[in-house]
Amino acid sequence: MAGKRRRQRGRGRGTGESAQSQRNEEVRCSNHDATHKLILSPDGKLSEHWAKASGNCPNTRLVKELGNRVIVQIACGDQHAMALSRGGELFTWGQNTHGQLGVGSQTTLTPKPQLVERIKGIPLAQIAAGGAHSMCVSLSGAVFSWGKNSFGQLGLGDTKDRDCPTYVGALEHWKTVFISCGADHTAVLSKEGLVCTFGAGGSGQLGHNSTQNELLPRVVAELWGARVSHIACGRQYTLVYVRSLDKFYFFGSDDEGQLEDERKHNQLIPLPINSPVNTGKSCHSNDHCREKGASKKGIKIPAGVHQCFARCKEGNKNSYLNGIATLEDKEVDAWISNSKCYESIKRNIRLIFSSEACINGSFLDKRDKHFKTSKEVSGLDMSEVKRFYEKIRKNQRVYQEVQMEIRNLLESLSSSPISPISPENFRVYLILPFLLREKNEGSVLSLIVLAGAIMKLPPEGLQTLECLWSNLETSFFKELVILYQRASQEILFSFVQEFKATGPNRLFNLDPVETGPLQILQMLYQVNSRTGFGVHESIFHVHEVREIINISSFFNIIIALQKLSKYPCIFDRENKICLHITECRALAKVFTLRPFTGSPEPWNFCVRRQCLLQDIWENLKFASNQDFRKMLKVSFVDELGVDEGAVSQELFSVAARTLCQPSTITFCHFPSGLVWFPRQAPSCEDEDIFLLIGTLCGMALFNQRTVPFPFPRALYKKLLDLAPTLEDLEDLLPTVGWNLRRILNEESDSLDLDFTIMEGDSTDVVELKENGANIPVTKDNRKEYVDLYVNYKFNKSVQKPFEDFMQGFLRGCPARNWKMFSPEELQVLLQGHPTYDWHLLEKNVIYAEYTKSDQTIRNFWTVFHELPEEKKKMFLVFLSGSDRISGYGLEPFRFCIVDPQVENPDESSPYASTCRLALFLPRYRSKKILKKKLLYAIEHNEGFGRN
């Protein structure tokens, strides 16, 4: 610190007041008239002393603005002061002309201590003050600086002043354990004993054999390998101590600019000096202490600095620093065993659990891994958190006290979210859930409040927390999911109970506080999906949503469902389908649970079978937006079928099958059997073709029908705003995908490729990036090449057709909750189930006027199982209007086989009621007749004019 003197205390290792100093610690401001100093008493009370009283102000006053806080560290600059409390709060006051107080630049003078809000929650290990700049270092070695920066003394790479604490990124993972400040320079000591300096270098005080300023931290090369144990700065010098050599090294200039011999004024590199003797008052670093000691080199070293360094020999390096309160095993054991006064235990619990900083400084990884704290590494030993929880559960009195203080802390976190300045700030959000594991109302309510506090974090803060979650061990991540799922379950259960007590008005209101755990659960689901934790999706489900869906459906009020649909992870597949159907019916004003309200007007959609596509397009082109909100009722001209679902299903199936015929040249066809968009519409006459196809697909989703276009899964990803991947290209173009995968795994540096692509069978060469023809694909850029290739095939090359398709899709399906489906689920809904278990189909059949053991039934299943796969699919079309089993069914697909009880069975053909999923099968005398009649029926199934 720049020109100040103080007595330092021994650093406390326990909680509470066990490590208090037995003597005063003094710090005096380094201004030349020495008008102001701070006095810290053994019990942590801080006083200010002025050399000259002015007006009604006494010479000395207790700093009452700090209240009952116990102060553990103090520091002074030229005209500002700093104080760190045992509860982890940093206060500053004094001049603020350069922003050295860290509280913004609204005022140039703050006579009373103010909390530095920006580093709230960071567990500080040490504070330091320069002439007009301030520094602090956390327990995990993160360094923050603010104030004057004319010479680069903040280590931020520029000379711009800062009015609030700023993270010194250049010192990340440096393992900083101590900082000292001169008037305009800074020295930093690492755990490994390395020293780096930055700031003003005009007097050689940086030790780089130069008088240049350094804007970024630079290692003092002359001290490399020396393993420095202590550092101190004067106004224009730096002093270090190497315990292994028992030597002191000095570089820079004495503060008064006077030398005892004719040596040059500035010492540019560290040179050893004699250890001080007969020292005066102790201080950390000083410009105005009486000069009683001198080295043989003739450079005058202030006596206080000598004595301060002499004390380093008595113990571990930097052991004189007293720190903030953190949890220690011995102290916790004393709590549990009641070996201490309970009032003292309560004070200690309150001190630690009322402070984010103290919690964040506890449970640190003992292997020094916490020095690597980043957005990916929390620095916590989560097993220690769980061990602490198990310990305090053994003493209910202590447990309840901890829970009470956590509840109080959560109120503070909710009203004043922490700053995202450092990942260390986010440890509290990892720790607290594991201290709220008890299955009781209090713990659940606390989790709900905690979730609300988390959701008030800024976006960059939430991103950091997601990164930390993604790097938890799987067991801890899974437990975190279970905790927030339990809180979400409680919220939705209470929601239902309140509805039962207050009525439908509750369906209009879902308080933001109530959605906190749901939001957290959805974030955890996304982390689980990205990182492959493997936590099964069923653990995220909250089954109470089904009752809310049923209630909303009955009252035709979907506001609550629209809010819940933002958290798709809480819905299983069946509940998603129920919610989608409920929304569609609400938009169509269909009250399925209240049939007495009457049926709304359907959209009567009349088409001719022989002109099917032409009639569909005509209907869509002249439809109003309101028509798409109606339930579809399809009729084929000159056919008797009444649309109870099967007629409209046939329309979608036949339309998709017709459009996918190669002769229509609507889509590009691939050997994989899939289709994809062309680079442009096939002809000018069909320029709206993909708008119409998209509309048709949207209508199918709105009316719960399948429309079996053989699209790859990439389409459904694009509908959901998800980026297709190489795996999707392997699905569409297996050979191309295999070759791209081979490129990624190729060991050779020369791949004989450039950033171009040959378009289909044409000779068109397309550049994947600007000047791509002149950029070779190498081992270093091959991932970019593959990504651009995939992006071109799925996005860039089909931009216009897909945009038209998407526009039509949104028009055809005015419901919006379908976006909660995963790509796989959406694909099954629109295409139907692609695979079949025919034996399960047999198992689920219901018989009317038949029994399972009847000969006709045995013959039927023998014939059916002998049919080729294609004929079995044709049977499905005959039975249900589609060769796919619907993805909307909440129950297993089942149909009924009925004996029509005709007089001459062998003369009759089987027929189906597609609306009832019933097969009318006459009692044929032989298997041969049954097979002949069945094959004829399924091969001539189109049309609903049969009886």
C-alpha cells in the first residue's frame, strides 16, 4: 500500500471471534501532511483519527456507520480508506476523483463508508490501496482493481480509470495470494512464489530493468525460481523477501529521492539488501516511518518495512492477514457437540449464513483446484457440502438455525441479486440447494425463493450458472434436478388446490415467483441435453400438469397452459399431446367436456378425388385466416363417407403420397428414401407450392392427422429453430455424411479439397465462404468446412422454399404450443409411427361376436402375418385411412374385428369402418377364401362409398 503504516494481525482460521488480534492495528493515510489514520481495535471496531480537529469534529471518532460489524482488514490510499468486515463486506470512503472507492463516479467525495456493491458475494482474502487506486484478491486468487489508471496500475491493458471493481483477466489462474500497491504501481505474489508487477515504472519499481510503464502484469524475471514469500510496496519501490534464502530484495527508488552514497538514483532490477536490525514501529509499507535502517548498498529502507519483513520469518508467508468467516470442520463439530455456548454458535451461524461471501468462501476444494475457478470450474468440493448437511441434521437445533438464516439470506438475494463479475459469486447458487434437501414445506418454499432469485440474474449470469451446472458430477446434477422438480411439483399441486378453492379465475394467473423452479428445471433440462449427463427425461416430468390441462380444457381457458408450455421438460409425451389438442380445440371453440354447449361450425372442405391436389390448393388459396381455426370436415364428391377423422386422414395421406411421386418433381428424392426441398420451386406456375405444402402440413398438425411426407428429421429441427447437424446429413445423404465424417477423422494434412461444393448433377460450383475456391481444406479448418457444408445443404441452398414452407405451416396451424415437442416427437406426430409391432397389434385387438379361439380368427392372423410388409401397411390404410399408426394416440393402437353375420359369408367381402376402427370379417369356410377376399379388399380400398 502506498505510504501507509499499520500493525497486522494473525490470520484467523476458524469461525466467529476466535482469531482476533490482541493489539491495535493502525493504518495512516500516505498523504504528506499525515492528517488522517485509521485505528482498528482488537474487537474489530474501527476508529478514525485526524491530526487537526475542524469545527465541531473531534480528533478521533468511532466509525459508527459500520454498525456492529467486525472489521478484519483495513487499508489507506492517499485520500481514501478501505475496510473489510468478517462478514465479507468491503467498505470504502474518502476522495473519489478517480473512482478509487469503487462505488461509481456520481460523487467525488464520500465522507462515510459505503458498501462496494459490485463485489458483493466474492470471498475476499485481502484488500490493498495505492495512491488513488484500489485492489483486492479473492480466496481463489481472482484479482479486482479500480480507481486511477494513468500508468496502467490496474493491470487492465489500458490507462482508463475505472469507477467500479473490474476483474483483472490477465491474472486468471495466476493463483494470487497477496497484493501490494505503491503510489502508482502494483505488485502481485502467486502461491508458487512468483512476482509480477505493473503500472508506473519510472523509478525502476517494477524490476524489469527498465523505466517503462507496464499496462499488463509482467513477471519479474530476475526473481524467477526464487520462490518469494512476501512483498511490499512503497511509493516508488518494491521490496520482496525470499525465506529459503533469508534474503530481502529491493528495486525502485527511496521515497525522498536521497541516497547515502553516489549510486544512481533508481534501482531497475531486484538486488539483495541486508536484513534490517533495531527496527522501530511495525508497518506493512510506509513512506513516512522514521528511517532507522539502511542497507549496505546505501539505499534507505523505512524502518517499519524492515520490522514488517522481519516478522515474516516467524511464520508462514502472509499469515498475518485476518480473513472473513468461513466454515471449518472443527468449528462445525463444536456446533454439533454443543461444546460451545449456544449464543456463540448462533452468532457464528448468523455471521456465515447471512453472507453470500462467507458461504462462497466455504467448502473450497482442498486440492487447490479452487484457484482454477472459472465459468467451467466452481472450485467447490460438493461432497463437503453434503457432508456438512448430514452433520447439522444430527443436531436439530443447529439445523433449524442454519435453515432460518438461509431463509433470511434468500430474501436479500431476491431483492438484491449478486453481480456476475466473478464465477466465485455463483457458488452460493450451487451450495444452497443441497442444504435444502429436507422433504418439508420450509425447504421447498426456500427452494422456490432461491429459484426466483436466480431468475433475476442478468443473462450473462444465468449463462455462467449453466456452465457451472454442466461441470457438476452426474450424481450432484441429478440430485439438483430432483430438488427443483420437487419444488415445481409443489407449485403445480398448490395451483390446482387454489383453483378448487377459488374457481376458474385462478387459471388466468400464474405468478412469476411460481414459475422460478419451472424455469430452473427447464434450464437444467437443456444442460442435460447438451452435456449428455444421461439424467432420464422422466425425472424432469411433473405429472400434476395433466390435471391443469383437464381443468383448462373444461373451461376453455388456456392462459395457464400457454405459460406452462414454456417449460416443455415438465410434460411427458402424453401430456404434451393433451396440451396441444386442448389448445387446438380451444381455438376452434370445441368444448369436448361440455357437449351441451353445441358444436362450432367446421371447415367444410370438399374435394374431387380425380382432381385432389388442384382442389386442395384452390381451397387453401381462398381460405380466410379464421378458416384455419376451425376443425376440418373433408368430403369427397360423389362419395358417402362422413368425416369422423378417417376421411380427412385419407386426404392428407393421398396428398402426401401424390406430391412425393417422382413424376411431380416437387421435391428432390434421395436413395435414402427421403425427400428434401429443391434450390427453387420447380416452375413459375408453382411458385407458391411450398407455401401450400407447408399450410397442408400445419393443418394436419392442427387437426391431429398424419401427413406422411418422408422428410428427414432436419426439417423438424428447423421448424423448432434448432440447427441441423452432420448426423442429420448422414440421415439424408448417408454416403456424403460418411465422407464428411471421414474428413473430420483424417490424419493427413493435405485433404485435396477447397471451400466449394458441386451442386447435384450440374456443373454449378458454389463457394461455401467468400473466396472459398482459393481456400484449401486443412486439418485446422476442416471442422469449419463440414459445418459450412451441412449449413449449405440444410439452410442456405433451400432458404426460399423453406421460408415459404414455414410461413404456410404457421398459417395452417394457428396453435403455437406445438413448439414444446422435440424434433423426434414432432416427426412422429406428423408422419406417424414409422415402425410396427404386428404381434402387439394382434394382442390389442378387441373381438365382437367372435372369440380369439374361433377358427376364422386364427385363419385371419395366420394369413396376416404371412403378408409382406407392404401389404400389411395397405391393410392399415384399409382399416384407418393411413399406412401409419397415428402419433396422437394416448392409448395403444387397437381395432375391433366384428362378425357381420351375413347369410353367405363366402360371397361377401370384408369391409371397414374407419371411423370406429372396426374390421367386419365374415366367417369364411377356409383360409384360402379369407386370404383372397382380404387381399382384394385392401388392394381396392380408396373411397368411402362402401357400406
